[in-house]
Amino acid sequence: MDIANPAFETLAFLDYELSPHRRRLLRDGQAVPIGGRAFDLLALMARHPGEVLSTRMLMDAVWPDMVVVEGNVRTQVMLVRKLLGDDRGRPLIVNVTGRGYCFTAPVRRLAARQVEQRELVAWAS
């Protein structure tokens, strides 16, 4: 496993951990059910916190080689918003009119080694 590769890191925000390489979202250590497109959208946005990602960029990344409309992005953003809720009354994903969407939660990047060590400790207890 190449832990220097960003694909093998876990993204932590609020009480969530998102592991793109495992396609797993945890909240307080418990698996959270999430659809594939919503997962891909969340993973992309969490990799770029605080950045406005254009709707076109999101469409190209989440639906590669497919023709989709902006409504697909809006629907998936709505699903992710509903799943995550708000952070103290502030939305975690904001719409920047005419530009795209921005993931507002602070994100920590955890190397695969950190996550594996924590999982071993939890398993042993």
C-alpha cells in the first residue's frame, strides 16, 4: 500500500471520516450508508475544502464520459447535505451562485498508517 498516495488517506471532518480508497464513510466510528455518486461528490469536495468547485468540474469528475445535466449535481448535493446535516446551523456545502459549490468544513488528512493504528487499537479493546 502506497501511503504517500493521496488516494490512501482518510479525510476527517466534524465527527466523520471519509476513506475514498475504501469507499467508506464513518460517523463516530459507525458506517454511514451513502450512494455511489453522493460518495464521489463528497470525496471530491472534501479533498478541496474551502474551494469553489464549478458545477461542470463536478459533473465531469462524478459522471465521467456521461452526459448529465446540472440537476444531477443539485440532487446529489441535496442528498449529501441531508446526510451530513449542518455544522452549528451553517451548511457544510454552500452554493456560490453562478460559480459552483464549496465544502465549508475544516478537513484533516489522516495517512493510512494513522487510521490502521487506530483501527487496531479499537479492535484489540
